[in-house]
Amino acid sequence: MNVTQRGFSACSVKHDDDPGSNYGSVWARDSAMTGMWSLPLGDAELTACSRRSLETILGSQSRDGHLPNYVDIDTGEPQYGGIGNIAGIDGALWTVIAAWNYVRVTGDEEFAKRYFGKIHRTMKWLRAHDSNNCGLLEVPEASDWTDLFPRS
């Protein structure tokens, strides 16, 4: 029920009780995980949707490599920030992992060649979040998996 023309939605559009919510969108984090979990099933429809999810998110990359938190299914409009317009980090991390996993499972070299530059740019964007060069990303408050929930 989460298969859409742009990729996996975060929830079933058919069962979303709030038409104004963004949970019917293709979220970087959610679609990446759904894609990775569905690939071992070997289902052609789910594999194609996994690719569309990655294409939707990577296709909305900013010039600096930032990936959107989600892309609206109807309009294709990307949203990059959560509370306070703080950039989400986890979606970019999951998208990189999911893209690698997609190519590993499917052998889709055309996808790897087509999106290598975008994935590389996202890796550079992520690396820029290691402000003290310790090998760990410094993530601002409200920029992890609970990116839309205030905690202070």
C-alpha cells in the first residue's frame, strides 16, 4: 500500500486520515529502509519502487549534496528541514546505505554510474558535519530520527 509513482511513501496514502500530513510523501529515511528490507524478497514491483525512491530523493539533491527529508508525492516538492529548518542528517545516511545495498542486490551498474556523483556529493556534505575531524558527525538538536519532535 506504500508503493507510489515516486517511491515508497512513509504511510499508506489510502489510509492516511489527515490529507494535510506529509506522511504520504517519500521520506529519505523511511523509503531507504523499506527498500533495503524489500529487496531480498525479489519482487519486481518492490524492487522498481526501491529504485524510484532513491531516484526521487537523489533527484532533489541540493547543489552542495544535501538530500531532502522528504519529497511530496503529488507536487514533487522537496522539504529539507525540520523544526527551525534544521537539516536532517539521518535521511542522507540511510540513502547512501540504501543506494549501495540496491546496487549490491540488483547488480544495477547503470544506476551506480548514473548516481555516483550525487552519492559522492552527499558523502562530502555529510563529512562537512564532522567539525572537529574526529570521524563522527556532529548533529544539531532536532536533526536525528526525531527530527520533527521538539525536545527542549
